Amino acid sequence: MTSLRLCGLMMGATVGLLLTLATAQPGQEKVGVSTKELRPVLDKAVAYLKTSQKADGSFSPKFGPGITGIVVAGLLCCGHGPDEPVVAKGLKYLESRVKDDGGVYDKGLANYTTSVAIMAFHEANKGGKYDTILKNAAAFLKGIPDTSNPKDPKFGGAGYGKGDRPDASNTNFTIEALLAAGVPKDDPAIQNALKFIGRCQNLPGEFNDQPWAKKADKDNIGGITYLPFDADDNQHKLPDGGLRSLGGMTYGGLKSFLYAGVAKDDPRVKAAVNWIRNHYTLDENPGMGQKGLYYYHHTFAKAMQAWGENRFADAKGTKHDWRRELFEALQKRQGENGSWMNKGDRTFMEENPDLATAFAVLALSYCEAGKR
């Protein structure tokens, strides 16, 4: 296996935020995980994925091309080249799902599956091979959000498809994908999406004008919720009318802000980081328990890389070598066959080992010491 490279800030748009990783400088403790430690874990994962891949190159195709997109992106981020059979077959399958409108989907989940396919094509885009696909896919994603009324909390947000209720997760994937496809940070599609993410944050004032934000308590202030709507059917609505902050959404929102060039001293970024310092953990997805654990791990990795602290200090001042801690959290959960699975998690579909393994591999691509 080739040496790992940094995929993350998967979007070349965030190069300015890349940190210089500590790499055994004299008198300086090394952080992260060595290739020697990481390789066996990744090799086992790849061995599992090879057995799970279908003849047409897909992974769990009954759910559309989304899982295949995440698997391929993860493998590419871990140093596997686009010509390696498991990757090449996956890319060929994704190409077969490209529609005339630019989207990459089957029957549903068009925004989500197109977004993750863009990430895979972006990582494999040697010599501009996928330039046209990326350009058309970005145009497709731009057509999904509702931008008719700036005062509507749905403004700028993306759901699973056009006309669907927008949410923080799909909108974060959209921002990352658009940047990967080469859309400028100041493009209205990016800025409108950031406005939606701001309205999902427990931060009343300039960036969130929704009444529920004013009800945020100490435990939720600064964090980001899944939906910015205080409807009674919102599963994250609290008894006082506020909305619960969630780990996966907060890390996802933070990396969206940073990827899109929002400054570290911006109130949204500072508030999100403060919430994270108070809820730092790799044992669960804060606010969701064990649900979405591997989704959480992958957003954790991207946000931590973008934030740029080799050792992240929590609210108590404890400094964490987050790369090593992430690696160890994933290593101990890996199955004998090399896969990961979140038993009983139907909410995030992580009971599907293809999806859970894809997120785990993507997260692991950020763990190696000394890599950019």
C-alpha cells in the first residue's frame, strides 16, 4: 500500500488552513499514528471491502451510489490509486450513475449521492479526467436549495433531493462537494448554504434569527442541530422549546465554516469550537449516543484537521492527540473480518458494514503522523 496522503480538507479550497504536523522534531513529541501501526488496520478494511464489492463495482447498491462514493473516496484518501481494481471498478460504477442533469443518483437521495460521488471523482481526477463530470454535478447541486425567500429558515439548505426538507448533514455534504468541484468560496451557493448552517447553530443573534435559538442553555450553546425548525415532530426539540446540539452536526458545521474560509475568530467558529471543547469525546456521538458513531468520527477528523491543533485542548485544559485517540477508538471497534458495524443503528444506516467501514476508512486517512 502506498503511503497515506492527506485527502482531507478534501477540497483544495482549504489549503490555507492546513497545519504543519509534528514529525519528531528534536525535543518535540510526535503526534498521530505511524504508517506501521495504521497499515494493518487499513489492510484488513480493504480486504473486507474487496469481498463486499459487487461485480459491477458497487457497494450496497440497493441504497444507490452513495455508499460506493464514500468507499471510493476513503480508499483514495488512504493512498490507493484510481487504477487499483477495487477503486477503478467503483469509479466505473459511479460513472454509470451520472445522469443527463449532472446528478449522480439512482431513484432518490440525489443530493447526498451526488455530493459523495463528487468527493470520489475529485480525489481520482488525474489529468482532468473528471472535470466535466465535476462541473455538471456542481451545477446540479446548485439547483437543489430553495433560495426564494432569505427570511425562510429553509433558505440555502439542502435536503436529500430538490424539494425535500433541508438539514445540516446534507448541507454540509453539499458545501464540501461544491468546493471539491472547484466552486469559489464566495459563490452564492456556498454563502447561502453557510447561512442555513448558521440557522442550525445554537447561537442567537446575527447568524441565527430563529426564536428557538434564544432558548439555548449552557449545554447546547454554540453547537449545531440537525434541523433549524422548532416543529413538534423535530426529534431534537427540548422541553423548553430549544433544539439539542449534536456532535456530528457541530463538527460538520465547523469544517464547513473553515473549508469555506470563515475566519477562526468568527463568532460561529468560536462558538462551535467552544461547544466541542466542552463535549470532546470519541466514545459516542454527543446528543445521539451510539447512533451515527462512524459518521461522527469522519466529521470529527475533518473538522479537527481544518482547525489545526495537533493537540486539541478540551474545556478542562487536557490536550488530546486527537489523531491517535481517533485511531485507537476505531481500531478497538474493528471486526475480525476487517469491517466496522454499528449494530442496530438504522437512523444513520450504520448497521450496514459497507457504510460504517467507509466512514471509518475515511476517518483513518487523517490519523497518520507527519502527512499533509
